[in-house]
Amino acid sequence: MSNYFDYAATCPIDEEALEAYIKASREFYGNTSSLHDTGTKAEVLLSHCRETLADFLEVIKEGIYFTSGGTESNLLAIEGLMKAGKGNHMITSAAEHSSVKNSVKRMEAEGYEVSLLPLSKEGTVDVNELEKLMREDTVLVSIQHVNGDIGTIQPIKRIREVCDKWGALLHSDCVQSFGKVPLNSITPYLDSFSLSSHKIYGPKGAGALYISPSVSFRPLLPNGTHEGGVRAGTVNTPGIAGFTTAASKSIRELQDRQSKIKALKSEFLMAVKDIRSRITVVCESVNSVPIIGVCIHGLEGQWVMLEANRRGYAFSTGSACQVRREGSPPILRAVGINEDEAKSFIRLSFSHEQTRGDIHRLVKCLEEIISGYSVPSIKAE
């Protein structure tokens, strides 16, 4: 039985990934930049991980740089790619992860211009609006592949076509899509993308950034000795070994996991039929992304989350990286949900290891919270 429904925030580590992490910690503990045999042994493992990940993603291994996770990868990509171009303009969406938004703010403080691309009510970017925002000095377009709050998938191929017309680079935050959708279907269209280990049942503190070797860019910190100079600091070899093991398993089992997630999402949507008048499923879609966003009418989302927590259930009110500071997820406003309703938002995210019984117990918990309590209607502050 699983009462944890916050897999979009983080996942428990897979046993095979944990074993790889422990083995690498014990046997491959050398610094990969050291010239002695112990360091060389660690470097051989690191190279194997790089080649393995590149094969899965169908990209050039020299473009993969291991990092501490999605946040660092997004920062390195945006800083490096913007400064690689001759222009001064960047485009991103109104609903990116906080790591992208914070990197963008940093670029604006340095004098770069940024345009925000609106979303449709379906939660996808408006490609026609992207065309209108493009300029001769547009260097970079950064659009997440899958939204971490409501699970919508962006049309990367169509975005690439617009970028090609204007000679702009395309970066994508693929943290929430890796291991959930076939990423090799979009990697040919990306100049850069970010991945994170702990979203696919790997260890925390590991991730990857891919930047096409055809792109010439300057690293954030000069004179680095690790990861081709792109990323400073001693490489987390055990974390990367665990990450690669988790990635291997997620790719190997992708179709089976996708079918299970679709079945669980369908089960949830059928199970909530008795409370449909009290909830709104945001941008409802039964795709293989294990995320469903729900607004519960008249109840504060955070209050619902705490009441569920009291009953032993764990879910969130949005991305853990931004919800404490920003309140409701920005994508809710971007898809036309007003401020009052946005405050009622909760995010449910599933695992392929869960069962129909887990879903029905979750729905029963929500039914009890909705029917058993009377709270004031939410008012805008």
C-alpha cells in the first residue's frame, strides 16, 4: 500500500540504483581527475556512464556533462548559451520551473532582454505567439518539455521549426519528462536539455546537462578541471552511477511503466465521479506523465494537503522548489485559472509501482476531506 503521491517532487531510490551507488562509493572512490590508478578507475566508470546515457538519449557523448541536478543544469545552459550568441534577447514561457525563472532574472540583471511566451488554455505554448516574439537578436528559447504541476507536454518539434527560421538555440528542461516519455523523440530538435536523477528513482544530488558539441559556449566558471571545464567541483561518481542505473531501468521498462501510469490516471478520473461537482482537473489528459493537477472548489489547497497529511497521505500544492515562495503555481494563471481558484490547487503524482487500490484509497481520503469539513470560501488577498 502506498499513500505517497508526490513523485513529481522526488522518488524513493530504486534498489538497483542504490546498490550501484554503494558499490561505486566503496570501489570507485577516486577523484576522476587524479592521474593515479584509483582516479583512473573512477574515470573509466564515469566514461561508461556517459556513454550509456548518450546511447539511451541518442546524442553525442561529448555533449553530456554530469551535474548536481536539474537546477544547476538549467543555470549552466541558460548562462552558457545566452553568452554564446551575438544577440541580447531570450524567450521563455510563463510557466517554467523556478530554476529557469531565477536564471532568467539573473540574465535580466546583466542587461539581457527576456520575453515571456503565453500558454493556451490547454497548457501548451502558443507557437504562433512564439513566432511573433522572435527577433533578429533572439539567442535562446527555453521551454520545459513537461510541466511539473499539471503534466502538459510541449510541442518541441514545432518550437524547433520556429527557432530554425530565426537561427535561435533551443533549450528544454526535461526533468519531468525523462523516464516518462521517449526522450529520444525530441532530442534531435534540442541544442540543450536538463535531466535529474531523483525524479527517476535515482539518488539525489546527481543530474545531467546536454549541450550539443556543435554549440560553442563559455562555461559559467572559467578554468574548471571537471566535466570538460563546464562544471566546477569534484564529480559525484557514486551518484552518477546510481543515476545511470536508474535511467537504464526506466528506459528498459518505459512502455510497461507508461501503460501502468495511464491506467492509474484513468482509474483516478473514474473514481472521482462522485465528487466531480466539487473539483476541476486542470488540463485533463490521460497521457503517460504521472501528474494530475486538481482544484478543489471552496477549499484552500494547502489546507487540503495538511488534512490529507494528517491521514497519512502525501501530495503537494505544486513544485517544492517554488511553492513556499510563490504560492500557487504560475502555470495556473497562465492557463486562465483565476487567483481564487488557484489557491485551491493540489498536485497528485503517481508511481508505476502503485495499484488501483492505492488510487481508490486516495480518492476516499479526498472525499472525506471535501464532505466532512466546512471551511470559508477562499477570498483574494
